[in-house]
Amino acid sequence: MKTFIKLLLLVVGFSVNAQNSISGTITDNNNNPLEEVQIYAQELHKGTTTKEGGSYVLRNIPKGKIKITFSYLGYKTVYKIIDFNKENIVLDIQLQETPFNMDEVVISAPFNKLQSENVMKIESISAKSILKTGGTSLVEGITNIPGVSQISTGASIGKPVIRGLSGNRVLVYTQGIRLENQQFGGEHGLGINDAGISNIEVIKGPASLLYGSDALGGVLYLIPEKFAAENSKELNFSHRFFGNTLGTNTSVGAKLSSESWKFLARGTYADHVDYKIPTDERVTNNRFNEKDFKTGIAYSKNKFTSEIRYNFNRSLLGLPEEGIAEQSTSRTLLEPYQAIDNHIISSHNHFFLGDSKIDLDLGYTFNDRQEFEEHHDDHEDEDEHDHEHEEEEHEEAALRMKLKTFSYNAKYHFPKMGNVEILSGVQGLHQTNTNFGEEILIPDATINDFGVFTTAYYSWNKNTIQAGIRYDNRNIDTQQHEVAHEDEIHVFEAIDKTFNSFTSSLGFKTSLTDNLVARINIATGFRAPTLAELSSNGVHHGTNRFEKGNSNLTNEKNTQFDLSLEYKTEHFELFANGFYNLLNDYIFISPTGEVEDGEPVYSYLQEDAKLYGGEFGFHLHPHPLDWLHLESSFETVIGEQDNGDYLPLIPANSLKNTLRTEFDIKKWMQQGYASLTLKSTFSQNNIGPFETYSPSYNLVNFGFGGDINLSNLKFSTSLSVNNLLDTKYVDHLSRLKSDEILNQGRNIILGINFNI
């Protein structure tokens, strides 16, 4: 770390004093000036907006080739790579109207291109869009992306599922670094609040080339909110009320920016009671609350930019063990419950070296997970003094694990050679797991990762090809433990294992016609076995089973083929995405028929498997009804083992149809919207050996909102009604399905947001 700080000081010290800038005017296709257009340089963490008359200026830009985007709602995004070799550049931009989503720069891809230029099909959804859906959690919000679903534990915990793969097969990135939070558990959530998140990008398919192990199934990339525009300040207040859980989510944020320095901070508090099912009963102990704090500081000067962010999240999550029992709107958690602290510190840096660039990301995460179980007093004969002394002591967690992870990611962008761009990098982490609870599920351990990769991007005419190769090494070293529990001795044998893998990818994008684009990708991925899969040996109370690891497990490897077709005209958009995923040595947990410590024993096995399916849909924006949108999407995935059994936790096929309108009401309501959605989930007959059939169901959701202008008072508001008809249903991926507990009933969500 000291060497890193010295390097930063050296770069800053040798920076020249000359400051480049770009300025100009932005208009629509009728030459009318556009106000509040966003101009942003992602790699500089700098941006501004156009003033009255459409003028803008962005200062303090380093020499070299810098990517700048010009975006405005309802208009096509303009993306420019500008070679700054003189102090001032004047650039006027004319934006063209479009009824479809803005074409945004993709941050999770290696070359940060616009989605329309990308070889991989990467989905993106904004935090504002998630708020419109009324999702209780971040993961619930992204399930509106075709091909993405969630494994849920009531309303409080959600784990992302991408095309049938979940858990450690889906890598989560936040603040530019990988999130490590004991994600092996089926009831372990993300531990990240949606406040302070601007966009979520989803890579559907193996991304091990870019991110290493655990990106075998895909990547969920969370992009933090931007800093304020240069020489400006912002104050934001937002509040949401959830009728079903009597829940609240309140967030306050502040931003302050000069030309070189930027600062932001945001505090959020969420609190919910047990959720109500359509029978007007509440699911006992699914209550939860969450405290979240995010802050960041950024500096940019000539040849160097740096951004440091910190996120603290404390979640208290009740676990519904008794189903429909005591009916209460209490916010006090009952046992069993989880108490989880997440600390995430990241440093995101760019060094501009003329035509080349170095990106350096450093991260530290500290996850403190405590799980409290229900205790019964079996020592009635102890004396009164000891009993009183016991009550004075703070209750200890049955399971407590502290996971500390230091990660690094360095990338070098070679000077562009004609139409060829090349990127090379190294990534890795050092991780320790330490136990402090009464019981042990996984042993104390040290994990080290190292990976090196190269990828290249070449474009010509209307064609693009991208290819890359990577090598990874992971070492897992554990300590031997012997733990006595209920007259049983649980032995954790020490292991010292190393896993290696080569991965590669090849992608091709071409414009078959002016309106039809095709993408073809083939990629390999891998996932080293987790610490839990190799060495767990104890009761996992969150899943109500005794889990035994298998030290003989090998790498999971996969090869996925993707074909994506997109057809776009001015008023119609059609897409078809198909995939075929071959999985070698797929790891899964299976019951052994034994019982230990009063719980059924499950152990880890491996079997070759395959998944296949896709997402298909259209978006109709008929002329001259410019206010009307009709959107439809269908998604399907089938997972099979080579022995003929179906894979578990595969989402059912679903069809979603949305009728949406956009409108303005004079000057007092702008960017108004109203939507009505029918989501039809089909029955799931393709079930794993230990799953049960799930019947079909239909959900109706409604949304309404917009930006309100009342004199000098400006704010945005939203109304969402999810499960409008209060339909009784159980989702196939609900962890409460085995207890026949219904999913959430009608939920009315009111939201308000002030920007000052």
C-alpha cells in the first residue's frame, strides 16, 4: 500500500499545469437547444450538464484519448473518443430522438463501449427503473431483466439467478471490486442497499476471462451513483413506504464538487415487519431492518484520477422457521435470525500515459456474519445465582464467521493500433476466514487467487471481433479442527489444495442489414470449489440441514454458445437470445439419508450437466401514438444432468407483457408514466430429484409516477401496486416452498424523491 501511495504522489507531482477543456452547444434535430443534457467522462469521474441555451463546458481533462458520452432521456446517446492534444476543443452535438432506451456505455465489459458496439449482449437497468417496479430489495428489482430471477427467503433475502445458475456461480461486483460475503449459503443475501446505486449491468454467461473463478454463470455489476457535476452541490432526500410489510426505506444524500475534487455521502435506513400473504396472515419472523452508509471522494488532475469509496451495511434478518405462527406487526426479531455487517472499501484509479492507460482497482471487504438460533434451557437444576449471571451476559452467536478479503485488479490499455485495441491485466485476492461462534460450519482458512489475461478488440466496416485468453490459480489452505457438539465430535481435516484453469472467449458482432444486428459468442468458464463445498462439517441452521464437504471435488468448467439477434426500426424492436451451456463436473448438494445432530445430512457431489434456453421479445412504439409502448418478453431455461435428472433451482418459464404510456401534463408534471404488467409464470414440471412440482400463476402489477413542478417545489413521485389482484402463489425458487408458505400478497408502494 505504501508503494501505491508513493506512485500516486509521483504521478501527481510530475503532472503538467496545462488544463484541456471541451465546450460547445447541444441541440435536437430541429436545432432547438437542449437543457440538462448529461456530459460525462466515466474514466475521469467527471461530468456536467448543459445550461439554458444548450451550452456546456468540461474542464481539467488530461492529454490523450478520452471517452465522453452525451445522453438525454428520449434521445440517442452520442459517444465520442476525443484526442485532447490542445487546451480547448469546441464540439457541438445534435441529438436524435428515439423511443427506446438510451444506448449507454457498458462499464462491466473490458473496453467500455456503447452497448450497440459491444460484442457481448449485456443487459442494463437503472436504479430509477427499479424504483418504478416497487421491488423491496435490489435483487427483486433486477428480476425484470429477461433471464434473471431470484432465490428468495420471503421478502428479506434474495440471491440472483442468471439463466438457471446461482450462488457462487454468479459473481457480484460493487464499487469496481468483487463482493465476498460468504455467498455459498442459499439464505445469504447480498448485503447491499439499492440506495446509492445508479445502474446494474448483467453479463449472462461465462465471464471468467474478465473476472476469474465464480464468474462461470455470469456477473452482476453494480455501478455506484455519480458524483455531482463540476462546481455544483446536491442534496437528495427519498422515502418509500411499503404497504404489505408496513415498511419504510429512507435515504438522505449530499454531493459537493469542484473542478478537481468531488465528495458524496448517503445514509439509508430500511425497516419491515413480517410480510402478509393473500390469506391476510403474516409469515412469522420474516421481519428485517437495514442500515446502510455510502461515501466517496474523487480527485482528478491532468494525468491521474482517483476515486475512493466506502460502504457499510448492517442487516438484521429474521428467518421464518415456524411458518404461519404468532401474528404480529412487531419489528423486534425472533430467533433464529442473522446479524450481518459488511464493510467495503475500494480505490479506483486511472493513469493516463498519452495514448495508453493503466487502470488500478484495490479493494478490501470485511464480512462479519452472525447467526443466532433458538435456545432451550436444558439445565433447570442450576442455581439462581448462575441463572442471573447468564442473563446478564450478551448472547453469543451459534455461528459467527469473519471473512476478510483484499483484492486487486490492474489493467493496461495498449495504444490503439488502427482499429485494434488490446488490453492485458492481472487480478487476484487474499482471503481469510475465521470462526468465533459456538459452532463451526466451515473451518478457518486462507485463500489466494491469481489470474492473468489478455483480450483484443478489432472492428472493420460493420463488423467487430473480440477474443481473449486467461490463466487462473487458486489455493485453499485450511486448519484442522475438532468440535464437540451434542455428544458428537465434528472433525475438520486440514486441506491444502490448488486449482488451475485456462479460459478463453471469442465473439463476433455484425450488422446484417441497417436494422438487423447479430452477435455470436463462445466462451469457457470455470469455478473452483468453495470452502464450504470442500470442508463444511456441521449444522447450517439457515438451511435446516447438516452439511458435509467433499475434499475430492474438482473444478467446474463450462462452455457456452450464445446467439443474439436484434432488429430495430424507428417504431419497433425485436430481440432473440439463445444459449447452450455445457457444464462439466457440476457441483450440487444431495441428501444422504442420514441424520446428525437432529438434522438430515447433505453432502456435495459432481455430475456433468447442460442448460439451454433463451429470451425473446419485442417493443412496439406505434406512430403516431408516441405516448404508447407495448413490451413483451418470454424467457425459458432447462437444466439437465447427464444421468437424466433435472437440475434443481431452475426458474419456470415466464411471459411478461407490459402496456406503458408516457406523458406530460402541462408544466406541473413532466416525464409522467403509467404501466400495467401481466407476468405469467408457467408450471415447473422439470424438477430436481428432491424438488416438488410448482403450478402456474399470473401476477398483475401497476405503476404510475413522474416529476412534479409546483412553483419552486420540484420532486418526483411513484406509485406501484405489485400483485394487484392479491393472487395466491408459491414461486418455484422460494426457499419457503417446502413449507407451503405463500409468496407476498398485494403490496402498495409509495415513493417520493427530492433533489435540492
